[in-house]
Amino acid sequence: MVTQRLSRILFLTSLFLIGTWSIGATPQVVAETLSYRFFFPVTQREMIPIGDVEGHGVGFLVRQGAVYLENGEMAWGKSVVLFDMIKGAGPFDQYSTLTFQDGSTIITRTKGTTEVIPTGAASKWTGEIIKGTGRFEGIKGTGTSTAKQLPPEKGELGGKALGEGTLTFTLPNK
């Protein structure tokens, strides 16, 4: 009886110690944040007028430009934007790729809105990181950004966007 009781206590103590050790030995994934600023002129644009109300158009545009990250890195950004605007305001969907100097990439898919303001337009968007390559392989996370656009100058396809954003992400343990 004493032997059985001692065996049970030893067994339960062993389970507790193994369980405690395995919880402590599991590396915890910590979310990282990366803030950035960008300057994106429009490099391509196509809009089809709808005709139901004045100034309503659906189309796409491409923006490309420099991205400056808070950690001192620079990247090239390219965004493809699908929009449905009335007089410059409305919703949009966007795919963006950041390409870093080492060739690694982060690709996001976001949704946002643009509103007309006295100095041009202002946009805000949120979304998710859908893929990473190179050192960002396996990345998971979200992003938010805001931008202001200057009115387009003569001959420009659209206003230049100047903005900032933050990526919040985790990377798999290597």
C-alpha cells in the first residue's frame, strides 16, 4: 500500500516536472513592429467612367517609390490599387510589395478609403501580410497606413502619396 502510494506520488511529480519543463522550453514567438515612411508617385493609371453620377469611375493605378524604415533600412515599394471613386473619394483594395536591398520581400493585401481634403486627398488602409520571401519567409501579420496625396501636376497620372505605416508581424523560429 505504501509502495503504491509512493509510486503514484512519484509518477504525478514526474508528470508535473516534465510538463513544467516543456512549457518553459517552448520558445515564445514575440510580435515585432516595423514603422516606415514612403513616397509613392503614380506610374500607371486606367479609369473607366461609370456614368451613373458625375465623377464616378472604377479603375486601377500603380504606385512605386521609396520606403524608409525606422530601423534604417530602405526598400522599394510597389502598390497595385483597385478603386471605385466618386470625385476622388471612395473605397479601394490594394496589393503592395516591399523589396529590400537583400532581395527579401513582404507582400500585403489591404483595404482602405480615400477622402478629398482641401490640399488634395487623404487615405487610410489596413490589411494583412500575405507572403514573405528571403529573411521574411513564413511571415504572418497585419499592417496599417495613412497617406496624403498632393493634387496631380500637369502631365502626372495622379497625385504623389506621402505617408507612413506600421507592420506588426511574427516570423517562424529558424
